Amino acid sequence: MKEILKYTMYDVVRSKWAIAYTVFFALLTTTFLLLSRDINSSIISLMSITLVLVPLISTIFSVIYYYNSRDYINLLLAQPVARKSLFLGQYFGIASALAVCIAFGLLVPFFIFNLAGSGLIKSTLTLVGVNIMLTYIFSAIAFFIALKNEDKVRGFGLAIFSWLFFSVIYDGIFIFLLAIFREYPLENMALAGSIFNPINLSRILMLMQLDIAALLGLTGAVFTRFFGQSFGWILAMTMLLLWFVIPLLGIVRRSMTRDF
Amino acid sequence: MFQRAIFFRTILWVCLLAFCTVVSAAEIKVCSDCDHQQIKTAVAQAKSYDTVYVLPGLYAEADIIIDKPLTLIGQGFPRIDASSGKSGLIIRADSVSISGVHIVNVQVSHLDDRAGIRVEDCKEFRLTNNHLTNTFFGIYLQHAKRGIISGNIIKANAKEEMNSGNAIHLWYCNNVEIVANEVSGHRDGIYLEFVKESLIRENLSTNNIRYGLHFMFSDHNEYLDNIFRNNGAGVAVMFSKFINMRNNLFEENWGATSYGLLLKEIYDAEIINNRFIKNCTGIYVEGCTRINYKRNNFEGNGWAIRISGGCVSNEISGNNFIGNSFDLSTNSSSSENSFDGNFWSAYDGYDLDHDGVGDVPYRPVKLFNYIVDQTPEAVVLLRSFFIDLLNFSEKVNPLYTPKGVMDNFPRTVKFNSHD
């Protein structure tokens, strides 16, 4: 597994796309830091963009990489390599490579501008951490979908749909439900709704770090209390972990049973 | 001979006059080794229009009643510790002037309004350059008129509304000038109830639990050039008419229920040339009529202005709205208020003839503002991709946002000079 992980990671990191991805984030961060005098608001803008792009790119990249390396997979399958370590190695290779790209793209400008001591180091690190988690989660989901669907077009479509669901459709249903039940106290429902979606949860975790959290009013107070307790944090982290572990188990099971 | 007579007569008159002045304004000193060791005895001995000098030292005295016109001057801020009684100084005569004293430790009471300096039923008073520290109420005025409160520094450490008083408290007063005071850590910084024709100028009000400045049933007042920072709400104006608010700075009143300026049931007010910077809500308006908002700056607030129902004939023009999370939020769909001629940093229209006025109207109420107003919990979707999509589609084809609420002549250039 280690060898395959290493090989895949090198392969991804060396590719033009990974470099473009890193450079894109580095430029984006630099631009926001330069344009806005307020670092706080540049972090918020960065958050809005990364929470859309990181899941999307992780999804697309993983699917494409899987389908493109099918010949290579078939070749390896003919060798005495355990299926589990082959597919897990490949998945972790892709996801880790993307995570490294993100971390570099976001952090390097922060260090170039020497903002490590600006008191916003915590929110910056949260931003990076949240994006790394999202990379692992959405790569896992996409990899699982690709593994399950022999048909490229279908697999690609489903993967894109999974991204669309979490970043758009989910929120639509959520806001619709809130509007229907607005006569009732909804703080706990809003809390539950935000926890089940990794993108929403990441955004809330970010907002709580910044002083914009005060805008959330009463709901925000409920959130602050919830995440202030260790139970809340553990639950939030467990949810993120579940979104990562469940597709991973799917990958393992599917790779065992699939007929290549 | 005749000239000599005049000369002597003049001398006589001058002597007499000098004698009179000496008599009328005797000076009495209070210190540990003066004739008077206590302020109380000095005040009791003093005649009207005397001057009492209090030299540096610690005076453990409370409830010092001043019932004749006196000037009391502290030198080097003598400390008056009032922990043994109810209040510090109690003024019950006209033309009293107090300056340079440092009053500390008035005990909290739930039965009576204890204060560092109480002014009861009198006029022409001057309270200048005093320090008051941990005095339940700082300066407390009832039925007082034509006085000046200036240059005082009033500090406390209030933790909760129930157990704290106001730094400067006025009840049934008129023509009072409150100038250049620093008030912090109280319930309200400055509180006015049934106060008329008074002026509040150049004060600094910070870290008060409730409001920096609070008007109740107080008409025809003005407050200018003040700074309100990090209070529960900067200023609350309630049930008052003809209030003039100019050149103030409302800053960092930040918290889930914090406002820069809170207006409730007020009429005919002017809000001109103020700056609202980084408040959770810049101005919250409820039931207000005929109010002019002109040449104000709203920067980096959560909500710049929130207007709730029952607001008619308000005019909002010539203001800058820069980088607020929500520029405007209103739950009324009618167009009884005017929003024309402002600069909105979120405006993305065009100006083909370059006359500084955008060619398409601007709608400051986005769909998300509307949704949050209807369902406050939806605010958890703040900054999400879905909300951006939603706002965009609503902008292209407005269905829900109030039709009348728009700026027909949005400025494309920021208003610069605000003088």
C-alpha cells in the first residue's frame, strides 16, 4: 500500500494540474491579502471560494484520475498485490497530494506576508484544516462512485451530482424546511441541519472562529454553546470523520467484490 | 482741596469694595492639619458664596450636604470615600460648583439611587473635572436646570444590569450641558428621562452594559461629536421628539444583540454626518417617523440599517454603505421611506454618461435579507454558495424582495467630504 500511495502521490504532485491548482490558490490568497486591508475579511472571502472549489476539484480530479489509470490498475491487479492496498493506496495518494497542494497554496502566501503572528493564525489554520478534511471526504466519495460505475459518463455525472447535492441542493432543502417550520423554535434544527452536511459544518466551524459569528444572533448563541462543549466538538469531528470513513469502507468492500 | 476729597472718597470706596469681596468669598481650607479636617464641617461653617478648598488626602465621609451656594475645589484630587454612607456629595442649593474631587466607593443599593454626586432641585450648578470611581450612580440629577457637567471621568466595573447604575443620570431636567466627560463600565453611560433642551457634546462612552447614551421621553435635545464604543448598544433613543444627532462615532458595538443606534418610537429627528463602524447592527429602527439620515458612513457593519414595521416618511440619502454584510433589511414591502441617492459598495450597475449616478436602480434588500428577516435561523447559511446563487437569481428577476425599497439614483462614487 505504501509503495502505491507514494507512487500515486508523486504522479499527481508532478502533474501540471496539481501545480496549477497550487498556484491558483496561492494567487487567490495573495490577491485577497493584497486587496483587502482587513485580514479577517480576506479570510472570509477565501473561505467562501474554497468551500465551493475544493470539494468540486477534489471530486472531478479523483474521478478523472481513477478512470485514466484503469489500465495501470488492471496491470497491477495481475500482480501479487492485495486489492485493498492497491485501491486504498491509490485513494490516499490522490487525496494526500491534493491536500498538500491546498496547504501549500493557502499557507505560503500567509507566511510570505508574515502574518503568522497576526492573531489570526487560528482561523487560518482552521481554514486549511477544514479544506484538507473536505479534500479527503470528497475524494473518497468520488473514488467510491468511480469504482462502483464502470461507465465513465455515468460515474462522472454521479460524482458531480454528489458535489452539487452537498453544496447547493442540500441548502435549498434546508432553507425550505426552515421556512415551512418557521413558527417553531428552530435553533436545534438549524444545528442538526448544519452538522449533517460536511460543507455546512466546515463553514460553521470557520465562522465561529471569526467575529462575524455575532451576526448569527440567537442561533449563533446556540451554536457557540454547542461547540463550546467538548461534546459538540466531538460530535462535529465524528460527523466529518463519518463522511470520510463510510465512503472508505465502501471503497474497500467494492474493491473486494468487484469483477475486473 | 476738593480734589483731595474726591481722592480720599475713592480710596474709601475701593477699600470698602475690597473688604466686601473678601467677606463675600472667604476661602476655607480642608486638610489633615488645617482648621477643618472634615469637608462636612467646612461646608457647615462656610457662608454662601465661599470657596472650600480640599487639599490632597483621604476623606472617609459620605452624604456631604451642600445647601448653600458654594464653590468646592479639590486640589490634587482628594479622595472622598463614601462607603460609610449612602451618597457622596448632595447638592441642594443653586449656584454650586464642584471640581477636582475624586469620589470613590458608593455602595450598591436596590432601595435608593445612591450616587457619587446628587443634584436635587436646583439650578446653575457646575460639576467639572471630577473623578468618580465605583460610585453606583455617578452623577445623579433630579429637577435640575441650567447646569454644566464637563470633563468628569466616571468609571465602574458593572457586571450585570440589575446591580449597576448609570454614570450620568438626569431625571426631569432642562438646559443641561454634558460636555467632554468619559464614562465607562456602568449600566448606561448617560441616561436622560424627561429632559429637555439639553446638549451632549464630545463625550466618550465605552464598555457600558446597556447603552452608551439613552433618551427616554426627552424632546428637543442634541448630541454632537461623541464617541460610543463597545457598549451593549451605542445610543438608544426612545419615545422622544426632535433629537439632533450629528458627527458622532458609533464603533465596535459588537455582539449578538448589539446596536450602534437604536431608535424606537421617535419623530422628527436628524441623523447627520455620523460614522457607524463595525457594529453588529448600525441602526435599528422601529416605529419612527420623519427622520432624516444624511451624509452618514456605514462601514463593516453586520446590518447597516434594519427597519422594522411602522416607519413612515424617513429619508435616507447621501450616505455611504461600505462593506456591510447586509446593507438594509426591512419587513415592510411598501415604499413609504426614501432610499435615493446613496453610495452602495455592493452596487454593480453601470453609469454610461459618467454623471456619478448609476443608470439602473439598486435594491439594497437582497433575497437573503428577506429570508433572514422572515426566518432568523436561516442566517446559518450566511456566506454559502447557495445563498449567492439565490441572491443572483432574485436580482435578475425580483419576486420576493420589497418592490418599493430601492435606490433610484445610486451614486457610483463614494461621498468623500462629510463636513
